[in-house]
Amino acid sequence: MSCCVQTRKQTPHPAGLPSRVSRSPSRHQVIDQQPPPGPQLRHPAVAHQEASSFSWSDSPPLPSSNYPGTHYDDGYFPTTEDAATIASHTRQASQVLDEGKLVIAIDFGTTFSGVAYGSSRLGTTSGKVQQIINWPGSSETFRKIPTCLLYDELGRVLAWGLEAKNASAIPGTSRYEWFKLFLDPRALRDESALDPRLPSLPPGKTPTDLITDFLSCLWEYGREQITRDIAAIADLNSADVWVTVPAAWDARGCALMREAAIAAGLVQSAYPGDVHWRDRLKIITEPEAAAVHCAHLTDLHKLRISANFIVCDAGGGTVDLAVYKIIGDPANLEIAEIAARSGASCGSLFLDLRFRALVEALLVGHPAHLDPASLAYFMHSFSEADKLNYAGRGDDETIFYFNCFNVEDPDDPTVGLLNGQLAIPGRLLREGVFDPVVNEVLGLISKQLDKSPNIDALLLVGGFSGSAYLKTRVEEEFSSRIRTLARPPDSDTATLRGAARYGLARRPLVSQLVVPRSYVMKVKLPAEPEDRVRRPAYVYINDAGIEICENRLQYLVQRGAIIRKGQRITTRFCKFAKTPDDTSFTATLYTSSSSSARYADEASAELRELCVWRADVGVLTAFREGAAAHPEGGFYTDFELGLELDSAEVRGVLLDGKGGEWGRVVFGFM
């Protein structure tokens, strides 16, 4: 196969914004074909409609990730009559379903999770989002519940949420928490990178299994509550379900999350012929959802059009930062991402882990206090009473007392054991527990400010944002650099409420994003003098007598590029078919943190395989015409591959080079 390649943007770039989308240095490129199976491009019944222009002051068109064309599973390709019938049915059903369509948001957190919902029939387009606050295991109300499961020795779920968290130790049962962290990019690439302080998984279960089990319980209960509240108003089977993910997650983590959510039954077919029911499951990054919540409070924080603000989403497991600009008034809200996101695993959970390590160090000579039940008792006391209320240096001389689970052990004033309590000085808590974690958060913010100096506001959201000490330290460090430092109302549920609000808007409230990593293909190019000097082993003569350099990198879009959500970037190819049956085109798409490497071996440590992309070019008119003209084979077919990026999703499209779309597949996540 030989190819002619040219990368271009099919939709214009917003006026006044720098564009760093890569362009091909040559029209003659050969993509490396690889045999492994991958997601197959399928002919859509409803063609993707793409905007021909973009105005910075207007809202962009709906992103195709949220309102996609129909695609077909199991290799089914519809006839023209089939497609027309299904498209007509889809339009009719869509008109009915979109009237008052229900939106459900799920914030699946490392330590706590929640559910929110809304529908235009409930009057929620004006901003009202309802949350589930009554949960099994308590007569009190909670806006979020622990992300916790209790299993028996056979791996069956005995309890979840509050009931699992508060369950007494029972022989033959095991409690599991924090399993979301198993989808951290570093842990997925290398299991040895997983924090050793995290509990192991149940025998025979994967992280996805635990997520599916928890989401199944959460969803079953959530459906009951929503049905009880609004059964006559909205159809749960046709609801759009928005699930939040950390900004730092890579393609594999997001794909596993989607897999777990579908397995848990969060979306399902709503009517006969509903072939795109899986597309009702939406993925949104946590800082993006939180930004939507915060941007609706612009008057409260004196943010005006053109103001730049950082959202610091400090949760239980991760802290994510993203920078946005307000480009629409509150009545027609629109915000744009203007800098690359950042984040790290330094959420409030790591205060708990450090507190446990401190207790273990203090009581190393008192093993009666180090059994699982005793440690859990200490940690519960710390988490419930002192973790968020701790004030910092003002508490250095304060003694904090934690009740012991085992009161039979004798006193030992040298380590703080007195009258059935463990006494810990405030200074020791600050230096051993709080400062290491808080300093890491401050470091993230400082680095983000260095990259984005013109910031008008920093908004703290997430469960960890409730820490009095974190807020104090942020004010001390950054009040001279940022005019407004605030913790918005409902900051602990900002991500949850923002995700629901985004879905209710029925349009992309975040219209622009910064590409967090490069998207790359390995290609073969006509050799240049530089290649003969730097990589002579890559240079060879092909069957056509042309000198070729293999293992070159083609950047479809570079890290840091500023693009409109859903913007399509196309690359032109031409495939050489040896016979009329030679219709398969296979390519591997990679991601990389690099944006300038020329050869694959220069970026080998950074290249991550995203997906094997397979296309049947035999469906193209140009291929059929070539096959008819050359029945013995030996002909070229021009076509294009299009790459569309969203905040959490990446889509691939097969095009005929004349504007016609012949296949679409969602093949991974950013």
C-alpha cells in the first residue's frame, strides 16, 4: 500500500485563537498497516452534519459526541431503504423523547459518590438540579455517600454505600474502598506504580468488576428514588446519563469506566430499533463539569465576560486543575478551556493514609491498637471530626484526642496513650499528615499559574475544598496573584451538579478545549537527506522504485492545540489495492506527550497505543470504480480519515475526500 497524505482542519478555527494543529510536511505518506483486530468503522444511517463556520461570539453547533448519528453493531450494514426507515423512526422517537428528556448525572468518586437529575418538565432548565439525599443505612440526609462495598467470601455484594461503610466487622466479609484509583494512568501502565497503601482487590475481581458492582447498586437505588419523585414526568429508559471522570485519566481508564457503566445497566434500549442506546452514556471530565457549576455563579464571584478562572477540583483521590475563559453572558453561558489541564493523586484520601501511617508509627510497640478494627476506628474518628476542621498552625499547640477501639491496653504517656485515648499534638498532625498533601496541591496550583498568569479567580470545589487548612494555605500563597479566591456554594457537589446542568443545557457549554496529548500515527514517507543521515536503517526502496523512510511520526493533532469541541481534523490517504478484494485499511493511533519527535524510536517511551483503527475502503465509490476499471488489481483509491476530539472522547470518521462520510466509530478517550 502507498498513500498520499495531507492533514487539514475541516472546520475553521475560532477567530483570534492560536492554532497548533499539525500539518503534514509532505503529500506522500504511507501509513503502517498492522494486522491486530480493532474497532470497525461502520456506515451511519444518519450522516454527521458539520458546521461550515464558527463565530467566536456565537454558540458552536452541538457536538456529535452528545447527539451522534446512528451506527450499527455486529457488522450490520443497512440498505438505503433500511437506513431511511430507521432514520425516520429515530427522528420521530427523538422528537418524543427530547420533550422533557431526563438527564441523570453520576459523580463516581474515590471516596464519595452522588446522583443528581433534572428535566425541562421539572423547570430545571432555569438552573434547578435535584439530588438524591436519602440513602439506605441512615435516617439522615446525605448529598453523597461513601464509595464502599462489602463482599462475602464468595465475592457477592452484601452491602454498599453507608451500610457497607458502617458495617461492623463480620467474619468472612471484606470491605473495599478507593478502587477508583486502580484506573489511574500510571497504575494501568504499570501495576507496580500503584500506591502500596491501597487495599488489594477481592480474589478473582478486577477494578472494573468493583466499579460495576457499585454502580449497579447506586443505579438500582437511584432509579427507584427518581421514579418515586417524577415517574409520570420523564422516562428513565431514554435518559441521558452523564458520568464524571478525572481530567488526568487516559484513554484506557475512560474506556474501562464506560465499560463498567454499561455493564451496570446505566443505559439501555428504550424502544424497538434503538440501535444507538449506548450513546446516551456521556463522559465528562470532572473539572469541566465543575466549571459549568461555577460559571453559573459569575455574579457571586464578580466574573464577567472575558474573565479567566481556574477550577481546582480537590476531591477524595485526585486534584484536577483547568483554566477557562467566560465568553458568554450568564443567560447564554459559554466557557472555553484556554490552558492544558493538570492534576495529581493528592486528594483528601491521602490525609487518611498519612494519618494511619502516623498512628502505626506511634503505636508500633502497642500491637493491640494496630489490628484492622482498631486502625479503622482511629481513621473514622479523624475523618469525621478533624480532617476538614483542622485549622493549621493555630492548632500547633492543641492536643487532639482519638478514642481507642481497644481500651484494655495500658497507658503509655510516651506515645500519647492516656485513659483509652491516643493524644497527638497539632504540630505533629500538621507536619506529618496535612503539610505534605496540602503542599502538593499548592505546587499544582503554582505550576498552573506559571503557565496561565492572567487569572482573575481561583475557585475551590470538591470534597477536599471543605478543608479549612487547605483554604487558608491557598489564600496565604496566592492572594497576591489572584483577585478572587473563593469556595462556591455547593462546592462539595459542584462536579455532580455541573454535569447535570451540562446535560440539561442540550448544547456544549464548554465550547473549546486544549488538547492534552498528541495524537500520532506511524507512517512511511519518501526519504529525505536528513533520513539518510540520521536513520539509514529506516530507508529502503519500495516495489515502485521509490526511496522510502519508515517509522516516521505523523502528528494528526499536537499536544496543546486549541480546538473547538467536536472539530474535525482530516488527513488524506491513498491506498494501493493489489486486487479488487484488497479493501482493508488498518492503522494504529497512538497518543504521546511529545509534539516534535520525527521518528518513532525518539518517542518510544511516550507512545501509548490508543486503538487499532480498521476501515473497509471497499464501500467507497472511488474504490468500486477503480476495481471495475482494473479487475486484475493494481489501482489507487483516495480517501480521508477524520479525527474529532471532545473533552473526554475521540471519534474517527472515514471520508471519501469529497465531503461524504462513510463510517464512524468511537475508538477511545482523551
